[in-house]
Amino acid sequence: MDYEVGDIVKLKKQHPCGSKEWRILRVGADFRLECMGCSHQIMIPRKQVEKNTRGLRKKE
């Protein structure tokens, strides 16, 4: 998949706040993701994001 800053990814597991959707803030070897539910930010390896992605919405 082709990931870009601003896209929304739906991941396999949900965040403790209940949201499964994350906004991409940084793309590279690691991704910086922001939870759409509570705005918590995490850094996660690209390989893990690619493995756990269940849906991708392009930015508008």
C-alpha cells in the first residue's frame, strides 16, 4: 500500500479509548500515528503498520 501523511488507517486492534482509526503524521521506516478518538500519538515500525492495516482512507 501507498501511505501518505494525512491518510487515515484502520488497524486490527483498537486503542484503549475504543477507536481503531489512526491519522498518519509521519512516514518512513517508522510511522507516527495519532489516535482519532483521543489524539494520543505513537511511533510504530512500518512493518507492523503494514501487517495490521485493515483499511486505508486517503486524505481529502
